[in-house]
Amino acid sequence: MLIKQAADLRYSDVTPKSLYLNRRKFLAGVPAAFLAGRELLSPSARAFAGTTKLQTVKSSLSTTGEKITPYDDVTHYNNYYEFGTGKEEPAELSKNFKTSPWTVSVEGDVAKPRKFSVEELMKLAPLEERVYRHRCVEAWSIVVPWIGYSFSTLLKEVQPAPKAKFVAFETLYDPKQMLSPFQAGIPLPYVEGLRLDEANHPLALFCFGMYGETLPPQDGAPVRMVLPWKYGFKSIKSIVKIKLTSSRPPCTWNEVGANEYGFYSNVNPNRDHPRWSQKTERRLGEFFKRPTLMFNGYPEVASLYSGMDLIKNY
Ligand code: MTE
């Protein structure tokens, strides 16, 4: 998303994912003693402290017929700028991120504003396992068994006031644990927003886990949004504040470059990013590109945008 100077580029930035993962698999086969003391230990040697198993129920909203992306890819190819701008940096730099105790404040235009602990949030509804396609604006995609429930459950709990039209989200910003905005290259805290009807759509997932466990830090622990029909940057991580508002809230990437990143940012192969095509995408771990689908293949959200020009409202 950021344009990098040649000096900033890392191997992973210029090498197709499949090639450098193969290199990792090769390295995984090299005796550990040979690699000891080097930066390039096998991925399985990098465990994430603190993830725990979660009990889940099956979901009727789960996407079927897709091959699940390996856990190792989903946890080592991340965008989490508070922990680095390189794709492999968040896994390393977020290792000691403190995600407990954690509270989420739900405030603004609601009848029942309240601070919830994550434990309280996790008990609001049965945790569902939902497989979703997730596509990044940078044209890579993943298929992940996320764990959570529809965000509408939380909205029901706090009762939006009639004048509430939008939902604003905010990530924790802790300069002791995270990079500075200068280092991250974006203003912090990271903020995002949705129209209230988008946030109320059953597919909008309030997410606590993936692959049967709680989220690891680099994927947004302890609680994030997952919005499968939108580009990945709308799916804000490590949420501490949710505010219902009558006016459209600011969104980090839209503030950074409004002509590149719109408020809606629905996946749309017919609307190219000014610097690259959005017609195709590469699934992590695969070599050949595949066509990108309108709304990322979730046509059930189309009615949210009826009558809107989705080229203008990108
Ligand atoms: N949330 C925060 N707080 N900070 C970020 O940098 N990156 C976004 C989004 N949420 C980001 C964030 C972007 S650009 C993407 S593509 C997705 O997280 C990536 O999610 P993943 O790393 O779990 O695949």
C-alpha cells in the first residue's frame, strides 16, 4: 500500500509468495544446527505465545468449496503497520503484544453505552467458525476459518439511537509496544468506519479467533472485524473503541490517499486501483492468478448498495 524506496524493499516484497515459501520449506529441511543463530529458522520454530483453543459451532454463513490457506501463510504474511510495514515483520514484532486484560468501549449514539471485557464479548453469542475469502487491496487473497459472531449481535446489545448512521472503529495505539506513526508510515491509532447497515449485515464478523484458536497478535488479537466483501484494510485489528455516529467517520487509508482508498472499498474487479489492476488476485501459496469476483464473491451484500454507482463510490 505504501510505495517503498529500493533501500526499504525486503526479499518478501519483491519475491512471489510461493517462491519464498518454498525457500522456507527448503530451509525447514536443513538441520537446525546448521541454521542456529541465523535469522532464517523454519516457520514452525516461531510459535505464538498465548493462543488458546476455542469451542465453536458450525455456521450457515461459512463459504464452502474453497481450499483453506495454510496457517503458516496467514500468520507470516500480514499487514499490521503498527508492527512493521514488511509482510513478515508483524509476526516478529508483535510477539510480546499484551492483549489481556483488554476492554472495548462501545459508545456514541447508543441507548446503552458500555465497556466490555473481551471475555464478556466472547459470551454474547455462540462462537461460530466461518470460512471466508479475504482479499487485500494489494491483490493477494486468503481463505481463513475465522471464529466469531455477526457484529449485529453487539449492536443489538447496545441499541443504536435513531440518529446513528455509521460505526467508527479504533485500534489500540500504545507507543510503548508499537511503532511510531512516522515508522509505520500512517497516522495512528488506526481507524475505520462502516455505514450502520453494512455493520449490521450478517456477514460482518466480530472476530476473536481463527483455525480453532484465539487470534495471534499479528492477525488482530484479541478482537477484530472481518468484512469479506471489502478490501482487507477495512477489517480493522485489535479494536479498543467502537463509536456510533451520525456523520461518516475517518478511515486511515482514506486519509492517507482518498483517490486510492475509498470509504466503501468493496472488492470490485471493474474499478482498478490507480496504480494497479484489481481484475485478478493471487491466493497465498498458489502460483497462478485467479479472477477477482464482484464483492469478492458475496453477492448477498449487493442490496446494501442498490442505486449507487460503485465506480464513483469506490
Ligand atoms: N488493522 C490495523 N490496526 N492496522 C493495520 O495495519 N491492516 C489492514 C487490516 N487491518 C491493518 C489493520 C490491512 S491493509 C489488511 S490487508 C488486513 O488487516 C490484513 O489482515 P491479515 O494480516 O490478518 O491478513
